[in-house]
Amino acid sequence: MMDLTIESLSKKDASKIAEWKSDKELSKLIMSNYSKVSVEEAEEWIERNTSDKNQRLFGVFIKKNNTQKEAIGISRLMFIDFDAKTCELGMYIGNQNYRGYGLGKKALKLTLDFAFKNMRMNKVYLKVREDNIGAVKLYKKVGFKQEGVLREHFNENDSFDNNNILLMALFNKR
Amino acid sequence: MNSYKVLSKQVYSKDEFKIIPIRFEDRYDIMKWRNEQIDILRQDSLLTEEMQDEYFNNVVLNLFDKAQPEQLLFSFLKDGELIGYGGLVHIDWKNKNAEISFLLNTDLNYIDFYLLTFDVFLNLIKEVAISIDMHKIFTYGYCTEEYRFKPLIHNNYILEAKLKDHVLINEKLTDVKIYSKIL
């Protein structure tokens, strides 16, 4: 069993972030604008997003041994609305070698725990590509319910056909 | 008159109504209406004249010369008089979609006039969106008063999502509806 944590990111994780952000396939999956990102740009990105008071940015880490850990992905709570107690969740396992072991589910649960228990959020919502079957299945398994479909919402190879985004949400069970 | 470099046509009109690139002189009226209607806007605090000047000087003025501006804002006129403003915001040029924004002079914001003018505005802004090759336009509206969505339904917009308890308005958790139209 791999020991997994979510913790703040620091500048020393920038090379990993740069690598993931420069991964074309991952960009497609998480619907981010693809571009080659340098380590310096990733450092700036960490700094900017860590200091954003309406966001909580975490690295997803695997413990290698008692002293070493490795960043394998990120999870974020974004657009935190402290009045309505809502926020948007974004998450991915960037290191392909660690996909398919249920680590995404673990990281998701840790992030949701943080949102609901530590931050006392009422609702966590997310956007996911409708054709990202694995992710949709995971979110449903954890309890997310569909709130809508953004039809033909992104452009891939100059086509919008079936490029739908699901909006899903999970409420705090207090 | 201001003009958007990205638009080949600057003025869009229907009957006595027209939209023209947002005018600097309308900024304080707009500020006043935004402050009066803060409940239905995604705006945290009341705007001041200084804030509005800064926004118009640093953000709005830059939009006119851009090849791909993030927003296209218009003053909305009836018989030449300013009655509201709005436009396309959060323009996503890669994915060719944009959100519609619309705000009416608070004094004119009674149901019948709102229904008429928002209907007209939707038609005019659709023309703008088509002219910049958008694929889809959408609205993001708080479910405080259901009549606000009527012009969207009348113009064949589709309800894409209902976000439950998504915002806090007057101490009450309120739903949000997203309507869209594929162009």
C-alpha cells in the first residue's frame, strides 16, 4: 500500500510541475491550454497560486521512505466562495507511472476531507470532460452528482462535436 | 466614438434600440447601477468613482485595440439615451465561447421593460458573437427571479445546468442557471 499525502507545494517541486504542464495529453484531459512551461514559469505558477487567498493548492505526494517523498500530482480548491462555502476542485496525477493504482481516489478523498472538515465548505464542484470515463466514474463513486452539461464547450482539432463538459457537485453531509 | 479593432461593424441596432462600443462618459451611470444591483452581480463590494476610473482607464480602454479582447462591452441605447450596458465577457477565443453580460438602468428595471430590452439585447449580441466567429454564447444567472430567464427561453436558449445552492444572496443560498445557445 502506497502512503499518500497532500501537502503545500514549494519551489523545489517546480520541475515536476513544468513537466506535467508541458504534457500535451494531460493538458487535453484536464482541459488546460497547452504550452511548454519552463521551471522558472512553474516556480512563478506555484508562488502565484499559493498566495491566492481564494485557492488552496496542494501537491499529491507519495512517501518513498521515512525521509523522502515524491510529488506525483496536484489537487486544488479554487474560486473559494467563503460566503456560500463553495469551491471548485481540480486534480490530476501527473506522473503516468502512478495512474491506475487508486491514488487519484485517495488524493480526492484527502482533498474533500480538507474542504469539508478543515474549511467547512458546503459544496465542492468540478468540471470534467464527458469522455473522460475513468474520472467521471471515480467522481460518481465518491458521491458527486451531475448538475449539468456544458454542450460543445471546447474546441479540439477544430471540432466541437461531443466536446461536452460535465458539471458535478458534492455537498457536505453534515 | 470608440471602436473595436476586432469588429468590422461597430453599431448594432433593432428598432429604437442600439448597442455601441462602451462610452467613457457612461462609466458613472454604470457604476451607480452596478452598486444598486450588486445582489445580482458577481461583485464583492461597492464601486467608487476612483475604482471605476481606474477600471475604464486600465482595462476598458485597452480592449478597443486588441485582436482578441477578453470582453466586448457596449452601451445600450434607446432612442439615443443610455438605458443599460452589457456585452460578451470571458471570451474564450480558443474554444470560441463567451458569456453574455447585461445590466439595465435600475430605474427602468421593471419586469415588462426588462423582458423587452433583454430580448432585443440578446438578438443584438448574437450578431456580435457571430461576427467574431463564436461557436456558443451563454448566460450565468442567479435564480432570484424566474422571469429573468424568460427572454432566454423565448430565444431558444437551452438550460445546460442548474447549480444548486451555489451563491449566497441576502443570506440565502441560491441556485444558478446556465443557459446557452450554439450559433
